[in-house]
Amino acid sequence: MFDNLSERLDGVMKRLRGQGRLTEDNIQESLREVRMALLEADVALPVVKDFIRDVKERALGEEVKRSLTPGQTFVKIVKDELVRVMGEANDALDLSVRPPAVVMVAGLQGAGKTTSVAKLARYLREREKKKVLVVSCDVYRPAAIDQLETLAREVEVDFFPSDTGQKPEAIARAAVDHARKQFHDVLLVDTAGRLHVDEGMMAEVGQLHQALEPAETLFVVDSMTGQDAVNTAHAFNDALPLTGVILTKTDGDARGGAALSIRQITGKPIKFLGTGEKTEALEPFHPDRVASRILGMGDMLSLVEEVERGVDREEADRLTRKLKKGKGFDLEDFRDQMSQLGNMGGIGSIMDKMPGMGGMADKVKGQVDDKDIRRLVAIINSMTPAERRRPDVINGSRKRRIATGSGTQVQDVNRLLKQFKQMQKMMKQVKKKGGMQRMMRQLGGPGGMPPG
């Protein structure tokens, strides 16, 4: 998300950072470019106007004139204003009510509502240690009820059954009663969607809201719809007392206009970002961290949190002990490292959060993406245990067998073996004194990348 905006702003900020003195002329010129960049990112016009006015006011004030590094001060002002527009700080779910805390999820059909309910259930179970129950009140689409049941099993939370012959309010009341009796902490309620906003839909979600009296009422909106996302959020906010927004499909949205507009237009905070199709691809929305990403400063806090969650500590300790004992780094170790990279959100997610790497993300994705990682794992899984431990025995006939077994080409197997040898060399350096520092320098500094 924000790829196009980041690229445009990066050019403006680089020019300003190098200047020892800022004048009204070069500030005006820079703000014109910032304005164009925001409009191209599909940010709502009223938001753009307010943003430019506030940045200009601060940039022409004493704050910049007195600064020894006026260019950097201007960048800080832009960052501060981005944070203000998006909502200052993370607005977490407020579940401090008598259990079960009811969270009602509304939105248009196709926005990713049911998937977001499952992602949120997983988030609450894994990170907040809550006992979660999910229920579907979408009596118009039997497939929605079946989908939620399947996803509930996947994310390991309880599912309350419902069917198309029931009234949504009756389902909701029965689910609340069940959640109370079974001591669930949170009840997530998936509601019916429509292809567009209409009176019938608004009346129904309004009645459901009255019956549930939820602690949180979240609106799910597809970020790729840009201005339409903001308009739809506004319409729902008029009909429902929304408490927050889940912005979905942000991994496919290169503009990011919805994220920069929703808070200011609706007054409601973005609480979560859907960052992919997997059920773990949901992250809390931190305006300050997102602003850093937009300006190419990275987001090390989120990256550290991802590593904390994604890295298997026991596996990392096992590999360290193995290397210390002098045993070689083999293909099974390589496969485990690649799998853990996938658990951390994949290459793109990691690159986006590394300082100064925002512009590199697409280039790296072009060289190695998450599909490549899955292909590497499939190739290694097609090998025998002996081949994984001693790759030198893999000759031409073995390569053909491995390629056939993994549905790949012999050149893919050759490429993997070449990448593995590069990784093996780096692991040998780690064993030596100061090896880690040397390895990171070869990879290009603290934001180094795995081979490939």
C-alpha cells in the first residue's frame, strides 16, 4: 500500500533534505507536488486541502526558520500532519464490558467481511488470549454461513450455527445467550451485505444493532475502491454508530487514498488493516508507523513484532546449537528458514517495513516473491532425507526426479541448489568471530535480504 504515494513524496523530500535554507518559493513548489501526489493517491479533496494548508502554515512558521536542518524539519512536519490526518495513535478495540463483549461487523458484499471476522477471531485468540465465538446473521447467502464455519475451524474458535430460515435478530440473541452460558469473552457477529447501500440493508443492520447493543461496531471496507470506500463508510456511519473501520485488501492497493481519508471524513478510526488473504494477515493500524512507511522511514516496531510472532524460537535455538557443534547447514535447515520467512508475512511485508527499502520492495518482489518461497519448499520436500542432508549427491537424474515430484523444472532445482550454497557460505561466516556483522554488510546493512 502507498507505493505510488511513497515514490512521489520520496523525490520531494530528498530535494528538501539537502537544502540548508527553505524559502516561501521552494516550500510552495514542494507543496504543489505533495498536493498532486495526494490527489493521485485518491485522497479526498477536502482532506488534501486541509493537509496542504496545515503543512504550509507550519512550514512558513518559526519552527522551520530557527531549525539548523530546515529540510529535515519540513519532512517531520509532513509526517506529523500525516499522523494527525490518520488519527494520532492506534485505537484498540474496547472490550472492557461484561462478557461476552459483542463485536458487530458490517459492510458491503465483497469487501471481505466474513474473512475479516475470521482474521479478527484469530487475532483475539492468539494475541489477546480471548475465548471467541463467531456467528453469521447473513440469512440471504447460505454460502456465507458455511464459509464462516469453515474459517472458524481453521482459526480454532467456536462457531454458533444458524440457517437461512431464521431472523437475524433471533440468531443474534441466541448467540449472545450461548456465549454467556459458555463463558466466551468475545462474540463476533457477521452481518449480511449488499452490492450497494440501500434502505432495506440499513434498516436491517440498525435493528440488529439495537438487539445486540455491541461494544464495538466495525465497518469493513475494500481499500481498493478508493473514494467509494470513503463514501460508503460515510453512508454507514450515518445509519449506524460505528466505532471503527477495518480496511481490507491493502496489499493490492498501491494508492492508499482511503486510509488517508476515512478518519477525517467520517471521524471514525481505522482499527485494523487486512494485509493479505491468509487468516493471519491482519494488523492493528498505527498512524505513526504508517506515516513512517509512506515517507520511506520504515516501520521497525511492526517488523520486530512480526519477527517475535513469526520466528520459532525453538527452531532458531536448534539451528544455533547445530552450527556451534560444527555440523553443516543443510537443505532441511534452509527449508525451515524459508518457511519462517513466510510466517512473518512474506518478502513484501518485510521489505515495506525496512527503513529506506520501500522503493526496493517491488524490485525484490520481482526477483523473489512468496510463490518462489513456496516453490523452494516444494522442491526440498521432493528430495529424500539423504539428499537434503548431503546435496552434493544430487546428480542429473536425481534433479529430474525432484523436478517431476515438485511440479517444477530442472533449472528451478539448479537455482535452488545455487541459492542454498550462497546461504551455506553465509552460515559458515556466522560461526566465525564477527561473522554476523560481516554477513549483514554483505547483505546490504541491517535491512539485508536472504539470497535470491
